[in-house]
Amino acid sequence: MNSSAPVLTDGPPQSGPGSAAARPGLLGRLGVWSVQHFKTVLVGWLVVVAALGAFAPQVTTALSGAGWQANGSDSVKVRALAQDHFAGNASSALQIVVHADRPVTDPAVQQVITRAEATAGADPRVSVVIPPQPGATVSQDGRTAILLAGAKANPDEMVRAADDLKGPLAALSGNGVQVNATGASVLWSDFNTANHDAMMKSEIMSWPVTLAILVLAFGSLVAAGLPLLLTMAGLAASAGSLVLISHLFPVSIWAMNFAMMFALALGIDYALFLVMRFRGARTGRHRGTAEAVGETMDTAGKAVLLSGATVLVSLSAVMLVPSPAFRSMAGGIMLAVLFVLAATLTLLPAVLGRLGHRVDALALPWVRTGEQRSPRFAAWGERLWKHPLRYGALALVALLALAAPVIGLRTAMPSITVIPTTDSARAGYTTVQQAFGPGAPGTLQVLTPTSQAARSAATVAATPGIAGVMPTQAAADGSGWSMIQAVPTVDPSNPQLGTTVHTLRAELPHDTLVGGAAVENLDLQHLLTQKTPLVIGVVMGLGFLLLLIALRAPLISALGTAASLLSTGAAFGVARLIFQDGHGAGLLGFHPQGFLDGWAPVFFFAMIFAIAMDYTVFLLASAKEHYERTGDPKEAMVGAMAHSGRVIFAAAAVMVAVFFTFSLSGPLPPKEMGVVLGVAVLLDAALVRLVLLPVLLRLTGHAAWHTPAWLDRILPKIPFSHG
């Protein structure tokens, strides 16, 4: 296939001074229109950003803090039934732990308990406050008591109630009395606060490094500011959109955190690719600014559009997991990607058209402005072409060695240790364990038809792993349900609890449901384990399909998609060594849980694949462009390295710097995210996209770009060359 084939051109060449240029394609015409209507584009974006950005300041209060659940599971049904029929005694209820250096019957302690009861009872989201019950919620030594503030609102509102109440309740402490709010809602409140603060701190730490890399990558201060333009536009618009969407259904606060990361990462990637191509288009053929923008959009613009589509497709697969937190996080990132992509395809070309040669203003002294082809990466491409097996084998062996530990990877939902020891939920959790036993914070709730309550209670009491059973409580509203609360013998994060719950569900009478906060985590973990193969399969399948449609080359599309598994596997192999086995835990400042957090395989895989395919698209789109022009596999590979290698290297450097700053954060989840994503991007860029994939292009030669006749008839014809 060469550039003379009619299906590979955008139209007949135009005559005119210096014009070997072809008529612009659809994206090229969009770019030229944006240049010619600069004021319209600018005003349009200002209106969008101002209208949606007006809601952005509400994002931290409007978004939800809960949603980590498996919709449709027995445990979620138990929570809903308990809230409706048992005065809000659900997993989302707040537990107020009062611990004293003397018996809680002391008048001074009783006064504190009364004030705590009044404080919680005044909140409209609390149904009723149940005072401490001797023999159940008063410890054997008489010095610890638990008040239960029933849930009158949904789990998201109960997390907000925890936000509002944990401070005033803690303020009641003093004179030998300690008051702490705990329970699942308070845990999520503390968890979200700790992680949000850590992520904000990490992002602030990463900005100086990011800016330095941007200036080095773009070579001028003016050009380095363009990614920030895209990022700010995308962030303001997506943040405001999330606030508006939150009025329709709950959106996790984590959606905004991840949206910020992706908006910055993709804003940098896309701006790098387009600005580099624009410089070359202006300088290489001495074209006018508008014409250079048209060429840029017809070539690099198509790669950016394909990249954005691939990112969106990868993240959409997370929607297959029926968990509100996961779906809203994926949705938040997708919104940010859509806005950044729209800004890249309209606002950026308009600004480039207005800047023209001034895009290189304030250039670094040693930078050759307008240079599009990197001599260093061209030389590296030549070396890979001469010695493909040597470098390809080394890269493959390194990736497989790092991926090997993934075989023994264990996952589970995070334990209480992921939040600081001084936080309310953990302080209360520790007090409850010391006073009532290790399994007390993970009390199980068994809902059974009242007609079978006696049999169910006997089964629960006889089940191994149960330390004690509280008296059966029949629903006061006559609904026919009875609740049995059972205290396990082990901590909620202990894997043995899963065995106990499985045994109960197998042996209890029909229509009996087992729930509680700890069981909700187990059900979510089971759901994630069950859905992981499906999500991975769908992500890879859709990613391959998009590459196939764009490149019309099944072999290299398949190889490019499969190569993403190597960097992903290696990243999780490293994560197992660090977070499960504890290697380097002292250096990073954490205590290993003995497993990786349960959401990592599904969510991180989708994120890693999206980023990896971003680089794959840049490299292969550039290679296809060169192959269309020359029909030479060597020029396709070496030319792609010369034109896109520097972009991939610089974009990866920014992302690695950003992600690794998260590994310095206090809480464990941001550390896991930083290490897994940072290692994945580093390995993917350094070993897969800049070594292994070019080697595969070298070894497959013309076959890499071959399109079978039957496939040629059904696939759209999308050229990447221009003129």
C-alpha cells in the first residue's frame, strides 16, 4: 500500500505557491475553521467554561462519599431492610463509642453520653439514637459504651452526616472520657478525607516537576502553557458537569480526583502531539498558519481523536461492574476526556492559528524551533531496525520477569489500617475491639423471616467463627422480619470471615439474608473478582476493534493491543512485591496489608490500558502515515520513532512524575495507585512502545500493514497521510 492509492488521499492536490498540499479532510477543515473563527471558538469555550465552571466550587460538597457496594447483593438488601424496618439499625448507621477511665455509670460519664445522644439526635439524617444496652453495647468491664445513631438517609447522606457529626462528638471528650464516632459511614468519611487531602498534596507537589518537564519537552514557555489551557478548560467543564449530574444520581468524590489526573495527563499528551506536528508543518514546507493547522489536524488530529476514543472505550468497560462508586469514577474520567478532547480539536487549533510563529516565543537557547524529526529517536529506530531480536528479547524478558509475581497476587477490600490512627473511625474501631473482641467492629446482621427466627438463631450460634449472638429482635412494624446480630471471632479484614459468611449463607433457611458492613465489602470483592475477566476481555476487544478500524491492519492492531498486557502484568507484579509482600514498605512509609486493594485489578487495568493505548495510537498512527507515503516498512518504523518517540517519552515522563508523587502520600490507596500506574507508564513507554512495538513492526514488515480483501471491503478508509 503506498501513497498513490486513491483510498489514501483526502482529495486531489491543490495548485498554488508551494502547494503539495492535499485538500483538507474533515478534521483539517475543522482546524482551519477554528483558525478562521478564532473569536467564535474562544467565546464559545469561555461561555461553556463559565457556565459549567460556576458549579465547580461545589464539587467537594456535592459529590458522594459512599457507593462502594455490589448492587443487588444480599448485603445491600440487608442494609435497605434494616433501615426501613429496624429503626435505621443498618450498616450505614453511626456508632458513637464512649470510653472512660471509670465505669460508664458514673454521673459525669452519663452526662457525656446524654450530650452525645442529643448531638446525634439533632441531625435530621439520624432516625433514632439507641442508648447503651447492658450486656450488648456496654463492655464487661463497664468502661466502654456504644450508642447507635440509626440511619434515616441513604448511605451517601450518612457519610455527610458523619462529616458533620464526628467533630462535635469528639469535642465532648475530656476529663478521662473519650468520644469517637465510628462505623462504615464514618470510615468512608475519614477515608475520603484522608485520600482527598493526600491527592491534593501530591498534585501540588507534582506541579513544579510537571512544569519543568513541559518546558523541556516543548522547548518554549509559550508552547508549554498550551496543555494547561486544555487542562483548565476540561477540568472546569467536567467539574461543573459532575455537580449537575450529582443531582440526578450519586457521583463519587473519587470521580473528580481521577478526572483531574486524566485531564492533566491527556491535555499534555494531546498538546504535545499537535504542537510538535504544527511546528513541523509550518517550518518543513513553509506553509501558512491556517494550512499548517489543517495538515496538523488531518494527521496528528486523527491520532488524537482515535486516542481519545480508545480511552473512552477502555473506561466504559468499567461500567460493567454494578457498583455506583466504580461507575461514577469511570464516568467522571470519561467526562474529563470528552472535554479535553473537544478543546484539543477546536480550541487548541484556534490558539495555534492565532499564535503562528509565536508558539516558539521564549524558547530555550538550545532548542531548534520547528524541528519535528528527532535525530536521537531516529538513530534509536535505526538501531532497533538493525538489531531487533537483541533489544526485543531483552525487553520481553524484563517484562515477563517483572510480571511473574502476579501469579501469587491476592486482593481484598482495604482494612481499617488505610486511615490514620488518629482519625475518628479508627480510634473508635480500636476501642471497640479492645472492649468487645476483635470481631466486634464487623458485627454481622442476619435478617430472617420471623417464623424461622429460632432456627436461624440456633444455626448462627452453632456456626464456627461466631463468638457470640445477641438476642433476636423482631421488627416493630409487623413486616415479618427478625434481625439476629452476631459477633465474629476475627477482625473484619481477616480472610476467615469470608468462610464464616459463606457457611452461614449455605446453612441458614431459605429467604434468610446475611449482611453488615464487613459483608458488604466481601460481596463487593466477590463481584470485582467475578467481573475482572469480563472487563479485561471487553477492554482489549474494543481496543483492538478501534485500532483495526483506524489502521486497517489486523496484525499490528492485535500485536499493539496484546503488548499492553505486558506492561500491565509487570506493574501488578511489582505491586504484589511491594504491597502484598512488603518489599520497600519502610522506604514508602506504610505497613503492608498482605494483599492489594480489591478495586485495583479492574479499575487500574482500565486506566493503564487507556494510557498505554494512547501511546500505541501515537506510534502506530505515525507509522501508518509514513507507510502510506512510502510503502517502506523501514521508513514507517524509523519515521514513527523519529516523529512520535520524543512525544511519547516526554508525555510518559510527565505522567510518571505525577503518579510517583502519589506514592509519597500518607494513606495506602494513593500509594498503590501511584506505584501501579507509575510503574505501568514507565515500563510501557520505555520497553513496550519505544522498544517492543517498533521491533514487532520490524519483524512483521509489510505484513504488519496488510489488509485482507474481505476486510478491506467492510472497513472505512481513514488515511493518516496528508499530501
